[in-house]
Amino acid sequence: MKVLRTALAGTGALALTVLGSSSAFAAETYQVQLQELNGTGSSGTAVLTLDGDRLTVTIDAKGLVPGAPHAQHIHGSTDLSTDFSCPTMAADANQDGVLTTAEGLKDYGDIHISLTTSGDTSKSSGLAVDRFPTADAQGNLAYERTIEVDDATAKAITNLHVVQHGIDVNGNGTYDVEAAGASELDPALPQEATAPASCGMVTGSHVTAMPAGGVQTGGGDTGAVDTGALLGGAGALAAAAAGALVLARRRTGAEG
């Protein structure tokens, strides 16, 4: 009976361990390194944390136009047959030295989510300059917001990219039409205000939330962790533990 009780205790502990681990896998975190476009010198990190239908986006960037609003979006598509990436200056079709948003669309895709500070986050708010974050006097920008996303977006999260906009071609510290003309997206805005400043895409595997003891990354697999399978396995272990308990009681009764 001592051996059986020990085995039973081990089975129960394992079941509890798996149950505990499954909750830790509920949220998935993806890291995005923002790299400069248009020679801005901008860089930063974006973190996308997906928890069910809630997506939290955190951005820390530097090297942006100081004191200016910076439109920022998640570009791409839920169509997984299309492989998007960040553009290079080779995409500057008219070779005027400025890579515009329109010129980059074929690489990073259309606006999927507008990363505004409040209100609507759809493509319709793509140019809502008054609701995008403003860089501080040193050109640093910090942003965090949690929004709801549909199932298609959640499944395609690794096919989406973060793009920040707003450049200063002539170095006068503001957006103006003298440097690069008017934006092809909205002639009321300078091209400088809408041209991409940085872009970042999910690279390698996603980093999945883990219990204390560190995080674990895969070897290139960006698929979501199947928490259902984990819970199912935990259920099987719990059932096995219950079965062992019944067997132990029967044997105890027989021995008595």
C-alpha cells in the first residue's frame, strides 16, 4: 500500500502541475524589433501579447521626430497565403529618396489595425493624427493599449507587422510639404507625416508565458500553444488519479 500511495500522490501532483502550467500558456507574447526606414535612425521594440480575443500592444521607440504625432499601425492580412515583410529602399518606385506608405504597401500589406491612443482602431482611423501618440522632446515614444481582435486576426498574428510613420526629410523639426510634397494618402497632410519611419515583423518563434524559471522559445514554430490539449491531458491525469484512488480503497477493504 505504501508504494501505491506514493504513486497516487505522484500522479495527483503531476495532474496539478499540468493544470497549473496550462493557465500559464493562456497568453502568448510576440516580440517585434522596429528598424529604421527612410534613414530616420529610428528603432524600438514592440511587444504583442495575445490573450484570447484581447491584444495588448506595447511600443517603446526612439529616434522619431520630436514633439510630433506618429501614426502607427499593424499592417498585413489574415490571408496566410501572403507572406508580408518590411520593405527596403528598393521599394522607392520613383527613386525620389523617400519611401512612401503607398510604395511600401506591397511589402508590408494594408492597414489592419490603427494603433490609436483612444477610440476606433480600424483602417478608417489610419490617418487620425489627433489620436496617435506624440514623441517627446528627445524623440522617444511609449505606447500601450489593449484592444479586442477577431479570431482571424489572432490566428494570423505572426503574419502582421508594426509600422510607425512620420519622418523629417529636411531636418527642420516639423512636418512640412516643402521637403517631400503632399501625402498621396491625403493631400492635406505632408508626405513627411505619413511616410514610414520604422517597421518590424515577428521574427523566429513566439515567446510563450511560462511559470517562474524563465521563458522557453521554440525552433521556428510560431503556432499557438494548444491549451485545450494541455487541459485534456490534465483531465486524463486527474481521471487516472481518481481511478487509482478507487483501486486503493478497494484493496484496503479487501485486506481489512
